[in-house]
Amino acid sequence: MDTLKVRDAKDVEEVVRAAIASEQPLEIVGHGSKRTIGHPMATNAVLDLSGLNAVIAYEPNELIITVQAGAPLADVQSLIDAKNQQFAFEPMDTSVLLGTPGIGTVGGMIGVGLAGPRRIKAGGARDHLLGAHAVSGFGDSFKTGGKVVKNVTGYDLCKLLTGSWGTLAVMTEVTLKVMPKPESERTLVLRSLDDLTANKAMTAALGSPFDVSGAAHLPYQAFRTGAGALAGLSAPGQSVTLVRLEGIAASAVHRAGSLSKALSTFGTVDVLEDHASAAIWSALRDVEPFAANGALGAWPVWRIVCPPAAGGALGEGLARDTGGDIVYDWGGGLIWAALPPKADAQAALVRSRVEAVGGHATLIRATEDVRRNVDVFQPQTAGLAALGDRVRNSFDPRTILNRGRMSRGGAA
């Protein structure tokens, strides 16, 4: 397979137009850190964006940064960290789950749109992408959004590009909102709650006036790996429920005390501070209990989004009926499920349970054979599928870009 490394947006246009002329689809790659998510693609060449790695502009006082899509995410995060700023949606490092080097790009971060625990407060990647330059499947460059936080000009195509997995257009440049890092943080820890009670405790915390920025629950099974920062949280056979508060130090301390009292009906509340707290939420963001180098590294991993009120019962049922392990995030609205290996990654069971509560599921980690034969992304109803086809045809009618990544059978 040929690798076509580009230097600028003009090169991208030429490569895409040549692919259209020869009817040869392209795989879009930054550093390739997420290539094992999605269906194996029917492509003939790789469009390598790693050369588009420049920081175009960074204006800390305006809270915006503009970079080329192939810029290494770690380098960009180091740059904004030096100004005590961050991407508030906490982009996930998929290398922990996938066992790949942690070398993702900013374009890949936007293309997959996977956000961490703070999404319940700050929103997702789509809410922080202010503007983008991209090349469509027609080989034409276009621009969407702008370089200001409030922008109402034209169609909001940023929302479409985020989470499109490279199937609509090739992003060449993006402008993102950055936010100041919180001065301090506290994590409240409750132990030995069952999944349903933990769901109630997290719901109570999120419904409180104390501005919670993370709520997660780890059943005791999730500690079987003894993973990193999470290892010391629980005794054997003991679950842990976690609630995060962030802000200026005085506010974080006061809110932690008030919320601890409010949650005391669920059990004893311990408090972790600053660095210890931050390490825990980084581990949760990257789903360390299911790490590729851990005891569950060979198990398929599902990412399930559902109504938070249904999360406890859904996760408890999946764990009981499959023998799998569960981690709850977003107060139960996001469930990570590592399930014992089967030929279909237990897709039929997962889909039926998730659809029954109005949720959707994505198979994030599985072998190539499984991903070739199982729907990785949630199958859509006829109406949604027709709408999706119309959108894709408007951007890439010949499915030149990442053909087959999001559905079986070679379609986009």
C-alpha cells in the first residue's frame, strides 16, 4: 500500500483529486494511533498528514489555539500547559486501551471525538472546535467556523467533522478553545456501594449545587488488574464511587465539605486532594482498568452511552450475564464494558440490552476478525441511515475517504 505524505493543504487537494480520478480510496492517517478502531478499511493508499504539524497561532489571553491537523497532541498539550491552560473536555488517550504508542494528533482527537470525565460539565470535543480548514471528497478546500469563541457565521460544520472518523473530509487546520486549569481539585470517595446505589449517589451529586466535574463508579471487579493510580483506592472485593470538584482552592474545599455531608447517607466519605485526585481521573479518562497490557488486555471493550438513570441496571446486568467487568463514567451515562472474548464480542447481547434503554454502543477494542464481521458502530434506523447517506454524499459521494471504516460492506 502506497503512503502519500503531504506538506500542505494544496497537496491534500491533489492527492484526493488523483484518488477520485483513479477511483482508489484513501486511508486518512495522522500518526496511526487509532487505526485499530473501526472496521478494516477497503483502501489502496494512505494519506499521511503527519507533515502538517505546525502551530499556526496561540493566543492564551483569547483562549484559542490554531494548529495543523497533524500536530502531535502531546506537544500541543505541553504548549498550553506551560500557560496553565488545557482542553477542558479531557481528550482520551486511546493508547492505554489499544496498546499503541501514545502519539496521537490533534486531527485524530477531533476525528474520533472521545471526551473524558469532565464532559458532563464542559461538553465534548465538538463544543470546543471553533473552526476548521478541510478538503472534501470532491478534492475541494473549505473553511468552517472561525477564530473566536462566539461565532454565528454560516453552517456549523464543525459539529459534523467532530466524530466523523475521517469519512467526510480531511481536516488540515483546526482552531480550538482552551480553558484555564483549575487551581485546585478534590475527589470524594465512597466505598462498597453496589451499582444501583452508586448510580443514586452520583445522581444526587450531579443534581446538587456544588458544580461537580466528574462522577464515576468502579465495581470491585475493575480492580482485579491493580491498575496504576486506581490500585490503592480499594481493598479486595470493595467497590469505589468517585465525585470530583474543581475550582479555586477555597471554593473546592468548601464545596467538598458540603457535598461530603450531603452524601454521608450513602456511607463514609473520604477526600483526596490535587495531585492524587488528578492522577485518578487521568486513569479513569483512559480506562486504565482495561489496559491492553493488563489482565483484561485480550478482552473486547465496548463504549456504551445511555441515559444515566438506566446505567446502573444496564451495567450490572451485563457484568452478571457475561462475566465481564464494568466501569461507569458521567454518573452512569457512559459505561465501559470489558467482556470475555467470543466470536462476535457478545455484540448481540450488548446491542439488545443497550437498545432497550435507548442507548448506543461502539466496539472500541477487538481483533481484526471480529471488527470485520461485527458492527463496530451502532447500527442506525432507516431514517437516520438515509440522513447520514445524504450528508456523506454531500461531502464525499464516491466514498474516497476512509471507505468502510464506519460500516461493513465497504461503504462509508
